[in-house]
Amino acid sequence: MKLYTYDPAPNPKRLQLFLDYKGIEIESEQVDLMSKAHLKPEYRAINPACSVPALLLDDGTLLTEVIGACVYLEEQYPERPLLGRSALERAQVISWDHRLFITLLMATAEIFRNGNPAFVDRALPGPQPIPQIPALIERGKLRLTSAWQMVDDALGDAPFLAGDAFSLADIDLLVCIEFAGWVKESVPEQCGNIRNWQRRAQAAISKQ
């Protein structure tokens, strides 16, 4: 296997934390997004979607979505499970992964990609030039506000997002919190459940 990635970016970070937690080592190659290496013909030939991360399997199959790569790797490396220990837990983890992606992560991406001069005509990932829409910056901020509260309410007294075990859902939330810092946003002070969870999640990561 070979992993094409870019360490600073949020989606690659989701997969890298998954790999690190499970102790999986894969040959990797950095694809520098800031120099637009993902748009060059050499990388387009590998991944026409021009996205990272991309996991190239030994049989030539290319997995371009984080959740797909994680499902595959979980099957290959079941130790220290991150996608649940039962069918129900698996469903809960994947549901949270999707929910966090379309709320926190995408809201932050709206703010970042539509307001950063480096992303002119790159407002959405992919091979096509997409113009920025400045109005989406404020919409992204509104979406973030409601998303933080949704997550805080869901955590309640639960130790982790998808039950009593650390999972990919918790990795995703850690990455979302870090990514929000790129646009000078953070977990609101009133979201005490998230702040308490964050200490537990960071402790779980540090034990890898």
C-alpha cells in the first residue's frame, strides 16, 4: 500500500491519527496542496479527483475517501478497534463521522475556502476551478454555532461520542476543533461537555 497525503490538512490528519492509534505504518508521499501539487498531471494520473488522502492498495485499487480507507484498514488491522465493537457501535461511529463531516468540518471549510486569498477559484476541492462566494463565510459561522451546540448536547454524560469507547468519531471531532482554529473559531465557553470530552479524547490519543 501507498498513502498520498498532506500532513497539515484536516482530512489527511483524520486518517493519520487513525493509523497512528492503531500502529499501522504505510509508505507515504506528501502532496503539497499549497504549491498545487495535487493539480499537476503527475498526481491527476494517480487520483483524478485531485484530493488527499488517497490510499493506493497493492491490487491497484485507489481509496479516496477517509471513511472508506478506515473501513478497509479496520478489517485488515482489527486490533485497537476504532469503528465499533458491534454492529450497533459501528453504525453509531459511521453516523457520527458523517454528521461531523457535514456540519463542523464543512462549515469550517466554507469559511476557510471562501475567505482565504490562496483559495481563489479553489472554493471546493476537486479538479474544477470553483469561484469563492464571500457570503458563505457568514453562513459557515452560523453553521458552526449550531453544530457545536448539537455536539455538546449529544455528549451529555457520555465519555465518548459513539459510546463508552474511543473511536474514529472522536478523532474526527478532535480534527474539527483544530481545523476551526484555522479560521479563528473555537469551542464556545458554554460547551462544557465538549471541553470535558476533549481532555478524555486527548488522553486516549496520547496512550497510543
